[in-house]
Amino acid sequence: MVRIGYLGPRGTFTKLAVDTAFNGENKQSFTTIPECIDAVQNEDIDIGVVPLENAIEGTVQITVDYLVHQVRLPVVAEIVVPIQQHLLVKPGFTGKLSGVPDVYSHSHAIAQCHQFLHMHMPDAKLNFTSSTGKAAEVVSGSEGNAAAVGNRLAASEYGLDIYRENIHDYPNNHTRFAVLAKDKEIVKVKHEAEAEKTSLLITLPSDYAGALYQVLAAFAWRRMNLSKIESRPMKTGLGNYFFIVDVNQPYDNVLFPGVKAELEALGCNVTILGTYPVYQIDL
């Protein structure tokens, strides 16, 4: 049986994505994103699913940095799911929002609900947890009127009530999840792919005028559409960056080798991080 790991514990959005995308495989939770990635690398599990980017809060930096600097695993699929944040409380809660002393959740989830928390719970202490599922777990075992920000699965898993639905600031809130595996043939998503994408890692030879323009030009004149370009520090000193580029098409044997050769002629290093299907899933 295929073993699938995800950022846990029970009740996280990652677990929700895994349950929606896959069938009854053996599913195992991990406390942190690096632990999940390491488990794939060490073959303790076959597939790892980790958050990659949120529409509101942007890139999950620990995922990108760990895949670049620590463990080079290919991205073999991408799962995109809508994110609906709810305010979760223990059954029997009778207080007022303004009197809730503590709110627990992942830092991204709290940031996604900034306006609601600012307007309705200005005096609450905001406590960051490793995941929304962990926040629900903490609140379920706490005393008093603490609250968590999380999803319906978390409420169900930990016996909490949804006090207020859809407290996120923006309605079009989605998260991209990267599916990591050494063998892409074992990844069987129970949905039709919406598109295909290729991700590249590009490092520049030095910081000189027009370098980034030359990189983008290699894609532009070939009419290759980029859906994202992002710089991240190389961790070798100030001013040293690498670029993650997402191209909205699968890898081929003509355009991509041409781009790679052109960029390498400029002194760049180019690494294909993955070419993969994209699955848009409605919950």
C-alpha cells in the first residue's frame, strides 16, 4: 500500500487536501514540513504532501528553502484547494468574542484572518502553532474560552464547535500543495488534471545590470508563459539570490533544452525542479 505523509496532526488543510485527492492509502502525519520531506527522502513514506503557496500570504518559505538547500526531491504534482477559515471553540462556549483571551493557529492562518481578529477580538493574544490542526488540538485540551482558527475537519476531529464561519479576509483564498515522490508513477490523484506546469531553479552568475532581463527574455521570445517568478536568498551572503520560475506548460525536448542552453551560456545554473500536472479541487 502506498504510504502518504502530510503536515499534521489531524485536521490540517494539508490532511484535507490529501483526503480529497487520494483514496484509502496509508496516511501518516508529521509535525513539521522538513520532517515530512525527510521521510520521503529516506523512503519512510512514498509520497509527501506539503503546503507550497497561499493566495493571500504567499510562498511557504520553509518548503521552498528546504527543497532547494537541504533535500532535492522532484515535485510530481500540485494540488490546489480553497481555504475556508473558521473560528473554533469548545462546546458550551457562552462568552463574547471580545472576551476570548487566546487565539491559536498557524501564522499564515492568523494572517489570513487579520481584519476579523482586529475588529472583533482586539485584546486576544495570538498564539502561533505548527498547523491549524495543532491549534484545534490545543484548544480542545485547554481550560477556559480559548479559540482556534481552522477548518471543518479540525472542528470534527477535535470535537470543537464552529462559532463563526468564513472569517478569512478575502474570499478567493486558495493554497497550492506540492506532491513530492521519487517515483511519480505511484501518484494516483482521483481527479482530472486542469493543467501542467514546470518549475525551474535558476541562479545568476553575478549581480550585473540586465541579468534578470536576459533570463526572462529566454522565455519571452519562445512565447513561454511564466505564472510565477520569485527570488530567495542563496544563504551565502547579502545580495545573493536564486530564482524559482514556474512555466505554464510541461517539459518538452525543444523549448526547455533551448532555454537551459541559452541561460547556461550566460553563466546561469538551471535545475528542473519538476514537471507535473495541476489539480484544482473543490471541497
